[in-house]
Amino acid sequence: MFDTLSERLSGIFNQLRGKGRLTDADIDATARQIRMALLEADVALPVVKTFIDQVKQRCRGAEVSKALNPAQQVIKIVNEELIAILGGESRRLSLAKNPPTVIMLAGLQGAGKTTLAGKLALWLKGQGHEPLLVAADLQRPNAVEQLRVLGERAGVEVYAPEAGSGVGDPIQVSRDSLAHATRHARDIVIIDTAGRLGIDQEMMAQAAAIRDVTNPDEVLFVIDAMIGQDAVTTAEAFRDGVGITGVVLSKLDGDARGGAALSVRHVTGQPIMFASTGEKLTDFDVFHPDRMASRILG
Ligand code: GDP
């Protein structure tokens, strides 16, 4: 991901090397090129606008530095603004004062929620927690089985409707899972909810109902970083329909242009908390805005 954007940016910075002091015209031309590169990478327009305004303003006001030449100075500013657009610092999970902490996962079908549930459970277990995975995606055939397999691999219990008891009610399952967690001393409950292929009122209503009965400490919106421009409408729909407290970017290992990753923080106003980078349970990490910015700048 970001290969094309990285190449474009380094080409732009190369043109500045060897220049003396940058004129306003140089700054405008550079800003225009960066703007094009971001738009081509599918970054949402309002995000591009905010970013470019900041970069231009800071380049104009930049002190002439003895330590940095103009190209280095622009790279430094672009780096800092990329970090800002990605959310600045990483944020830790908020844990409940009285366990269990409830983490609800929401997002479209195929976004990577079920996979993420397993990854998060393994990661939390490694930190000494006793998580419980809850199968509340009763829409997608196989989602319960998929979660059972992941739970087994992670060595984490999966709470699911009894096999053969019909489809089951995801709201009831979610509610009951909290009592189960308390009875079995599980301190973190991770609820995998159902998604649809597109934004759907019924899906949103179900997610909102699960939220209401479980009162989650975190509602993590899982988004496929490969989806490009659709990221903005999807993120807005989940922000408004369910209310989210954080974002997880999945499929960052893909070769998409990366616009979703760069837009979602600004659009939702919520921090990107984790990054999912493959199909294995260990392909997962806390999201670090500074590392992502360095990756983009190469
Ligand atoms: P859900 O419908 O939101 O629960 O999505 P799933 O967890 O079932 O994921 C959909 C597909 O994407 C599955 O084939 C996963 O193996 C795959 N997947 C999930 N996360 C990642 C990731 O970070 N990278 C890659 N390459 N594939 C992923």
C-alpha cells in the first residue's frame, strides 16, 4: 500500500533539492503537486484540503533553518502533517473500571471483523487478559464457525448460540454473553457483529441494539483499507448509525492506493487504534501514526 503515493511524493521532493530559499510560487507549485498525488491516492477531498492548507501555511511561515535545506524542511512539514491527519499519538483501549470491558466490532461484511476479533483476543491474552469472543454475527453463513476456529487457535473461549438451536438472536446472545463473562471471570468481551455488503438500515439497527444492551466501552469500526473512496460514506454511516470510539484498518498489506487509511481519522473524528496486515492471527499491531507517516515518506 502507498507505493504510488510514496513514489509521487519523493519525485516532488527531489525537484526541491538544490534549491535555495523557496519562493511563494515554489511553495504553491509544490502544494499543487502534493494535492494531485493525494487525490490520485483516493484521499477524500476535505482531508486533502485541510492537509494542503496546513502544509502551505507552514511552508510560508517556516524559519530559514541552517540545519535543513528547503527540501528537507518541506519533508519535515509534510511528515508532521501526515502524522496529524493520522491522529497524532496512538490511543490505548479504554478498559472498564468494573470488568468485563466490552469491545464491540462493527463494519461491513468482508471488512475483516471476525479475523480481527481473533487477532485482538490473542493480543489481549498475551497481555494477561482473559478475553471472551462472542459470535453475534448470525447473518453470514460460517461466521460462527470461523470465530470458533479462530478462538481455538488463539486459545480463547467463544460464546455462541448452541449448534442446532436455529439462527439465534444476536441481541440476546450479546446480552447473555456479559453474564457468562462475569460467571467465568473473563475480563474483556469482544463482540463480533454482522455486517452487510453495503450500508443497510437493518444492519445499523441491529448494531445499535447490541450497543444498547451491552453498553460497550469501545465500539471499533473495522474498515477495509482497500475500499478507496467508499471509505468516507461507510465511515460516516457507522459514525452516525452506531457511534464509534475507534477505528481499525484492515488489509493494510494490500496494494490499494491507501486513501481510506489517510481519510478515516479526519472523517470519523475517532482515532485509528489498530492495524491488521494479513490473514494470520499475528498480522496485527497497535496503530502508530508516526510509523505510518514514515512508511509513506519512504
Ligand atoms: P467480516 O465479514 O468483517 O467478519 O470479515 P472476515 O474477517 O471474514 O474477513 C474477510 C476476508 O478478508 C477473509 O478472507 C479474511 O481472511 C480476509 N482478511 C481479514 N483481514 C485481513 C488482512 O488484514 N489482510 C488480508 N490480506 N486479508 C484479511
